Amino acid sequence: MKYTQLFFQYAAQYMKTRLTYRTDMVVEIVSDLLSQAVNFIFILLVFGHTSMISGWSREEIIFIYGFFLVPFAIFGAFFNIWDFNERYIVKGEMDRILTRPIHSLFQIVLERMELESLFGVITGIAVMFYAGSRLDLTIAWYDPFVFVLLVLGGTLVYASIFILIASISFWSDSPTSIMPMMYNIGNYGRYPVNIYNSIIRFLLTWILPFAFVGVYPAAYFLGRENWYLYAFLTPVIGLVFFLFSIFMWNAGVTKYRGAGN
Amino acid sequence: MGKYIEMIRIRFLMMLAYRTNYYSGILIYSINIGAYYFLWNAIYGDKGSIEGMSALQMTSYIAIAWMARAFYFNNIDREIAQEIKEGKVAVELIRPYNYLLMKTMQGLGEGIFRLSFFSFPGMVIVALIFPIAFSADPVTWLLFAVALVFSFLINMQINLLTGILTFFFYNNTGLIRAKRVIIDLFSGLLLPISFFPGWAQQIMNFLPFQGISYVPSMIFTESFSGSEVIHAVLLQIVWVFILVLPIQTLWLIARKQLVVQGG
């Protein structure tokens, strides 16, 4: 209860500060839209020269991309802690976090939120509806609930990988370069995993499970029954990885020694 | 002239001090090249060639396009914006050198550093992982080198333009971000310009962007034939000259109406 209340208070505060500089916010949303548009155009251009990519049609690939945008946007809004090491460990800000009476990670999520990223949810859903209508997909009454569940699973996958990497900062002090690398590996999840070789496919499924952010859950809505097992594993993988990352975070916090000074 | 060359050297040494930061950069670029490698192979499937390029030429294209990006890419636009915002530009303007030329030289120092510590070892690593076709013809390499110099200049000029625009917009981080995304697509980094539909190619013939990535990468993979190469490089040179005009005009106007915010 206290946590939800705090969350909304922080969110309200955040909106106030952002709305003071409206143009900055609009510009940021527009440039996000622009980079999503570039990815979209890329898919369109490629399909000007082929009708299928490893058995997936243009609309299906677009649908997968649309789905990917949704968990990615939620992740970006709340778990975008790529600068954790610099901001909290090197500068010693973690000291302040630890004196707060709520869980340290939750406190950081509150401080680092970027709500304008949530705009990607709308873009993603719009893209899915565009592709879905061209594929004549039908929506069953339970599909919205499945959608929420799978999106949550995908978000947790992204969140836990970044939390895990942030946790490394408690033990070692140079993982800053791993973070940008993860964004690039995450892009592999935007396309069907069967275009990759078996090693990368295994990696994207079990080690850095980015495939659970895009292809696997999207396969459920596309009616690809041979992928259903993986689609329904999405929330499980998300939860398992998330619990593991929280465990590592908590273990890491006990090792925190402060930055001196 | 001496002071400009000195500037290249200083920037090079500055970058050298932080060279460990670049090892992860090579890995990131390799990860990107890998993603496109698999994607393009899936796109080609059993097709022999698309738009006159084989799958092997395409993967070589992607690899060289990214590694060349390491050379021409720099954040001079953001540096200029920063100096304008902090008011440092006022001091820069009274120094006995041409500010824009000095910025270009700094960018060149950075580029030479990345060429030797990023692009070159990166290309060796990428060639070990993925099949890449290297030309055996020294003329191709020479033309590629020439095209690369002009690709640096065009990109640099666009950066200068974006930077100077800070004089008029005060806060242009959004513009800088948008510019980067647009260049990635329209310069041919993500896919060759020849893959765009005809009408889009027509439009892009009137824009400077393809001189940045498309031209050198097409030359490297020998996807251009004979006269096309000469034509493409000439087009690059023409753009370098054309772009001088808006830069000088904006620069003159900007200096006249400079407002130093704080400082």
C-alpha cells in the first residue's frame, strides 16, 4: 500500500517537472517515434525484395516488431538504469538510497523513471493493429488478458537482465560498457529466432532470453501453434529471471561499501 | 597550418589515453553486424542476388559500413552545442584560429584514432567471424580511401550545421538525436540506397546523405561498376563544396546575433 502511494506521488512529481519543459518532452517523444519509424521503414524496404523471411511474412514481422515495442517501452519507463554504476556507485548516491525506508531497488526505479517512454506502448499497439488487420487476426475475449500477461513477462525479462548487470557494480567497478551492449543484443529479439544459428537461438532463449520479448509471445497472437509452448513460457521465464535478479541485487547490496570520501 | 595539425595530434593523444573504452565499442559494432548478417542471409534465402548484390557482398557491405562509421562518426555537433550553451564559444571566437576549422581538425584527430584502434582491428575480428569479401584490386582500395575522406567531410559538415543551429534554437539535443537516426537510414548504413523504391532514390539523389555511407561501402564491395564509381565520388566532392555555403552563411549570421547564456 505504502509502495503504491509512493509510486503515484513520485509519478505526479515527475509529471510536474517534465511539463515545465514541454517542448523538451515533445521533442523527445518525436525523436523516439522517428527511430521507431526508421525500423518500420527498414522492414518495409526489405520486403520490397522478398516475400518471406524464413517462413515469416511481412505483416508477421511487423506484428512481432509492434509487440516488441510494448514491453520495451514499459522497461524504458521504469527500469532504464543503464547509468546505475556511474550515478549511484561512483558518486556514492547509494548511501542515500540505503537510508530510505523502502527497498533500495524500488527507490531507484522511482527516481529513474521516464514516463514519456510509455508512449511506445501506443505506437506498438497501433503497429500490431495495423499488421493484425491485414493478417485478418481475430481477437478472442481472453486475448487482452493473455496480452497483458505476456507483456509483463517480456518486461520482466528486460528488467531482470538490466538489474543483474547493475548488480555486478556491487562487486566489480567496470561493467558500464556491458549496458549498451545489452541494448544491441536486445535488438536480436525483434526478429524471428529461427533466422539465427542454433547457438544464438539457445542464447536468446535461455541465457539472455530476449526472444521472450518479441517473437515467442507474438507467435501466440499470430496463431503459430508450434511456438505456443515458448509463448506460454514467457511469464514463467520473466518471473524466474526477475526473482533471480532481485536475489542478486539483495546479495549485492550487502557487499556495498560506499565510495569513500 | 601548423596549429591545425597540432590539434589533430592533441585530439589523437587525448583519445589514446582512453583507449580501453573502445574495446567494448568493437564488440558492440560486431554484435550489430552479426544481427544484420543473420537477417540478410534469411532475406536472401535461396535468391542468388538482389539488386545486383550477392549475399556475400551484402554482408561485406554491412560490415564495412559499420566499421567506416567508426571513422566518420563523431560528436562534434554535441560539443559545439555544449560550448554554445556554456558560453565558452565567446572565448573560442576571440582565439586566433577559425573555430569551425578547428572543430573539423578535432574530429579528424578522433577519426584517425578510431580508424587505427577501432575500424582496423574491428574489421579483422569481424572477418574472422563472418565471411567477408575483400577486394584484391589496389585501385578499389585507393578509391575506397578517397571516398572515405569525403564521407568524413560530408558528415563533418552536417555535424557543423547541426551544431551551429544551437545558436538559433538554444536547446537542440532533440535535433541532434533526430539527425543521427535520419543519417543511419538515408546514408545507406542500414541498407544500400539501391534497395529503396525508385521514387525515394530520386529524392535521395538530391540529398548529401548517401555520400556518407553508401558510396564508400559500394566501392569497397565492388558493387559499383566502372563509371559509377567516378560518378559517385564526383557527387561527393560536389556536395562538400555545396555544403560550405549554408555553413558559412549561418555562421556569419550566428556570430552577429550571438547571445552568450551565462559564461
